Amino acid sequence: MPITAPDGRSFRGNPAACIDHTLLKAETTGRQIQQLCEEAVEYGFAAVCVPPCHVRFSADILYGTEVAVATVVGFPLGYAETASKQHEAAQAVNAGAREIDMVINQGWAATGDFAHVEEEIRAVVRTVPGTCVKVIIECCNFGREAKSRLVEAAVAAGARYVKTSTGFAASGATVEDVRLLAAVADGRVRVKAAGGIRSLEDCQAMLAAGADRIGSSSGVAIVEQWLRTEGLS
């Protein structure tokens, strides 16, 4: 059964083109990254999201394909110095990354210093001009007002996406959070849902709530489930 959004959009189609095929575990090996990249090409995922040390290897494997290489900056806690985040982002882009998922400084956000958060996002965006920067809010750590203010900071700083979660915190994406981020963004930035999305139903629910991109380490299982549902596998 398709899931329908409030505006009437139906999500019955293959979700692969919306998925960032993700592997960010500390013990990730080169062999696992190679498999991740090969699966991304086979299934038609939007991107692979890999640890910074695997960016160049991933970019070499994916050269000439439509699959983007994404990596993380200030991950997973976000409390690195701004200059360190800028350096990480620049190194990643030089190695072949086309998308950067950066974690905000959560301490600044917790104390209401949204101007400082905005300044840091802007610094990273300006360091890698033309690169798709996704801002990880870590929604489970903030209330509605703070999440709304963080979306506004990302918009003002020139980011392209706000992202719900690292997948390493107490909880991941929720439909409620995706709806909130999408409503506040109002098309000015896109929304990436990530963290705990493991099934086709989860994926479709996030898309129906307003997500444009899905971060998941279960991308293959999600697409295989869709293929079975459609009688194509």
C-alpha cells in the first residue's frame, strides 16, 4: 500500500533515488565500503555516506556514476572547533566528496546561541562553495522552538538540507520531527531524515511527512522490500 502525504503526494515508487546508502560505524572496513558503493550503483541510490577516511576510495569506485559521495563533519557530537569543521569539509571535498553532513554545536543551541550556530554553518558552507551541505540538528536533544530556530539558522547560513539525526544519539528520525522541519523550512531548504529508518514503511512515512532524502544503512533491504511489494522480485 502506498503512503499518502497530506498534500496528496503518493509514495509507492522505488525509493532508491531518495536514499543515502550509509555506513558510519567506527569499525568500517575498506571491503565493506567497496560493497556499499557497488550496491549504491546497482540499486540507484542518491549517494553513499561514508567516514571521512573512506571518501577518496569511494570516489574512485564511483567515478563516472551518478552516485554522489557524502561524508560527515564534526561527527557525531558536533563540538569540534569551527576551524576544524572547515578543515574536515575542505579535505573531504578535495578527496572527492560532493555532499557534507555537518553536526551543529549542540552546546550553543542548548543555550539559545543560535547566532553562533548560524555563523559556524555559514563558515563551513563558504569553505566548500558549490557543495551540498546538510546540517545535522540531532532533534532528540531539542524542543520544538529550538528545532525551528535551528532550521532558520541553516536557511540563513546557506545550507541545502537540515537533517534530523546522526543515528548515534538516544533516538533517530521521527515523523513528527520531519513534519516540523519541513513546515519550518517551507521549501527554503530540504529535509533529510536519518536514524532508525530500516523498513519500506519507515521510509515511505518519512517521505510522506516531508523528507526529501533518507539516510539509512538498510537501503538494500528497503528497496528489496519495495521490489517484492510490487511483484518485481
